[in-house]
Amino acid sequence: MQWELPGRLGPDPGRYVVRRYAGDDARQVIVIGGIDAPRRSRRPGGAARRRARAAAEDATPVEVTRATVVDADRLDGEDAADAWLKRAAGSEQDAVVAGALAVLNRALHARRIAAADLFRGEIADTLALVTRIGYGTGEQVAEGEWTSARDLAAPHAGGGREAALRPQERFAALLSGRDVALAAELLALRARLDLEHERPREAALQLDAALDAGLAELESWRELDGMAARLDELAGLAPGVRAAAEAARAGGLDEAGGADVRHALERLEAALRARTAGTSF
């Protein structure tokens, strides 16, 4: 899998071997490279075209990072590779993209920790300028090149949960002071990010703080239709979340604790969405 992403991704250009633990066989290789993409412009005519050409010559190219995740398992010949590419770009595309993106995001998370960098983190596939999938020889894929590859259609952002939140309307309300951002909202987003990227301990710790904040902050909206029942439900879930957070602090979180965290986070998110849906901006 390969993505072309705007700006600098974080890790220096190079090849990085991914293993599950020290001494394990290589599972993937991540190749980070940089390319300069010229800025695109319309095609005006006459004098306008000449001015645009002159401006383009002076323009600074846009920096793009090319990130490639290479599976260490070999494909048995070109026929098998073609069959794999057909599946991977077809019926199995979502799973293949998600799996490769998880590997890349693991690397970006590790780099953020190593560099103590607050402002760089995981990415979503909707941020990519180009997404492609393919196969090649070892040297080809190590350079981000292919024997055969296909560009994938850009995924659609938004919809579903985002549509229910009325993001544009609320965005304007937040900027104009007609609504407030709750601390629980940001903490819940952080917990969701950790959970989606298979960091259940961190998710438990974030959710413990998010739930405490949510119970206090949402009390002001108790009179909204259904909010009292939601708050009572969250209060009932709090002991399980607190126990999961204590287990996370001690260094371990079992399957039951992880399930408690996932369920409580879903219910907190639902309460926060209900608060937004029931608020007139």
C-alpha cells in the first residue's frame, strides 16, 4: 500500500522494519520518501496564461510525503501476484487498506513518542492525495516503485455520525460563542483514537477522565429529553471504567475490562451527541 500525503509526515526518509517484538521475523517494511509536487492551476488563455506560467516558474513546489507499507511475505510468482492484486483492489480492498494503514499509524505513533512531538499523530486515508496498491520485486517496492499497481478511488469523508452532529452548524456556533466545547468531548475523542488504534490501556485512562468530566458537564443539560436517563446510565458505568483504568495503570487490561471501556465510551459518545442534537445554535 502506498499513500502520497501533503506535507511532512514525521519520520525521516528511509526504510523501517516492523516486528511484533525483538527477535521476531520482519512483518512489514515501511518506506518513507519525499517528493515535490508542482502546484496545480487553471489553464487561462493569452496573457493570463503567460503570467500563470511565469508565476509557476517562481512558485515553491508543494512538499509531499510518499509512505509505502510493504508486506514481508512473498507472493509465489506473477500469476499469484496478479490474483492477489485483483482481490486486494476489489472485494478485499477495505480490509487491506485498513491493515496497512494500521501499520503506518503504529509507526507514526512510535515516532511521536520518540520525538515527544505534540503536533503529529495518526492519519486517516481521507487525507491522502493518492492511494495505490500493487506488487513488485524487493528493490522496486523498497524504492516505492512497482511491477504492477492500481490507484484506488478516494474514500468519502463524513456522513453517518458526522452528519448527525451537524458539524458545520456547530463549528460556526463554537466560533461565535453560541455554544461551548466540553472537555469531555475532547477526552472522548482521544479515548476513541486510542481504542481504534488498539491501545486499550491508554483508552481506559482517557475514558476515566472523560467520563468524570462528562458526568459533571452534562448535568447542565439534564432537562433535555432523555438526558437524565443517559446520565444515570453513565453513572452506573463509572465503577467499571474506574476499575479498567486502575488495571491499565497497573500495566494490564483484560478482555472484560476492554469490553467495559468500549461500551462505556459508546454510551458517553451517545450522550454527547444527544446534547448537541438537542441544542439550538
